[in-house]
Amino acid sequence: MAISVRADSLALISEADSADAARIMEAMLKEVLLAERFPEIAFVSREVRRDKEGFEVIGDFTLVGVTRPISVRAKLQATPSALSATTHFSLRQSDFGIKPYGTALGTVKVSDRIDFEIELIGAARSAQ
């Protein structure tokens, strides 16, 4: 399994006011994620193991051109017409050589931790 997301499609979830949030997001794309140079964030699985709560997915996560191994837990839910997988996990920007964004004098700072929430939904195709 491989998943790739455009860096410029990410959303900033913050308690900052809207003017600060817009500036932080612009800086994150240009100065931190280097979205023009590295437009995609990717995960490629190498192994999937079933466990009591769902699955453990082991693979390689690539951010700003740096690839690191990670392991995430995923839960599956099946209905007659669809299959969904959900996961949430955190990474540290510094593990990928990224210095967390901050403005002069530290008035605005972004945490080293990045939280990801992913939901994949596969629907059955109707016979034609």
C-alpha cells in the first residue's frame, strides 16, 4: 500500500487567530515543508500485521525528501458496501531534519509534533 498527499493540501489546526493562522500556514508550506521542492508527503507500507485492535502497518514515511521507518496502528470497519481504515499518529518534525517554525522573539511557535489523522474508504463498485 502506498499513500501520497500533496503538502499544500494540509490544514493547520491551531488556536491562533485567523490572521496568524494564515501566516503560519504560508510559512509552513514555503519555509518548513518546502512544498514547491517537495510537493508530496508519502507513506509506503512494507508489512501489515494483524493485532487485537486491528492492524499494525509498518513502512516508510517521506517528508521534505527525508524517509524514516514508522509503525502505525489502523482499525478496519466493514459494511456490505464499503471498507474503511482509520489511523492517527504523531511524528516529530525534527526527526526529518525540520526546525519547527517560529517567528522572531518567539511570539508564534509551532510544536515539533505533527499529528496525522487518516481515513481511507473503499466502496464496492456496482456491476454494469
